[in-house]
Amino acid sequence: MSATSFLGAPQPTPFVPPPPPPPGFGFQYRYAGLIERFIAAFIDLIILAVVAVAVAIPFGLLTGIAARSGGGYGPWIGALWGPVLLVTFGLWIVYFTYFEGTTGQTLGKRAMNLRVVSTATGRPPDLGHSLIRNLGRIVDWLPAFYFIGFVIALLTPRKQRLGDLIGDTVVIRT
């Protein structure tokens, strides 16, 4: 159907795209199992531990040199190691946020053929949702290694941990 002008010539109707499908419509997910997710997280933690050690070695050497020079291990140790821990935590958040927010896969997830996707689009989450998802890891790790995240993922039908629920994401098999 097209509109007509006052001269009777047909005028094209502007294209209006259809509304987006409801969330989950048309996506056939195979949700990642808890063991697969654990192994992927373990691989990522090994990678991050290597990076953390590489960051910490210069500071450890500096601490040892200062202690041997007669200063001992004084209160300045906290002032030195506090920033190291913050940098390590920042690298941890950046690693997960960047890889999951761009490709949907960290190196561990890639090794296990897993991917993080948005429940609304079926594509990797944007960096904002990925950041929210990964800040949820802080709670997921309490009181021990992924305990709360494991329990929540065990109880949810799509195997989502707290970070997935607040980030509107799910981990699927690729």
C-alpha cells in the first residue's frame, strides 16, 4: 500500500522495521554445564596467575632488597603491595570484561567451546553488561572458590550464576 499525493501520483511508504522478537525467541541454546564452566574458569585463573606473578616479581625483589638493606619489613610493605593487588584485580576484571564483551569467549571458554551471550540478542554482551556480569564474580566467589556462583547456577534453569543474572547473560556451548 502506498500513499498518493494531491496530484494522484503514488508516493512510497517509508520502511518501518518490524519490532524485535521477544527475548529467547528463535535461539536454540545448549547451556554450558557446571563442570565445563569450572574447567574454563580454572584455565583462565592459571593464565591470570601467570600474569599476576609477572607483575608481582619486581615488587617482591624490591621488597627483599629493601629488607636486606636494613630497613626490615616495615609498614611501607602494605603501601607497596596494596597497589600491586589493585593492579592485579584490575587486570582480572579487564581480562574477563574485554574478552567476554567482544567475542563472548575468554581463553578458557574458547578451550572448552563455551561462549557468553546476551539473553536478549543471542550475541556477545556489550562491554557494559560484561562489566556488570564480571563484577558479580566478587559475590560468586564467596565464601570460597565459586561456591555461591555454583549453588545459584545449580538452582537456575539456564545454569546462570549471579553475575549472569544481573548481567542478563548466559553461557552456552558453541
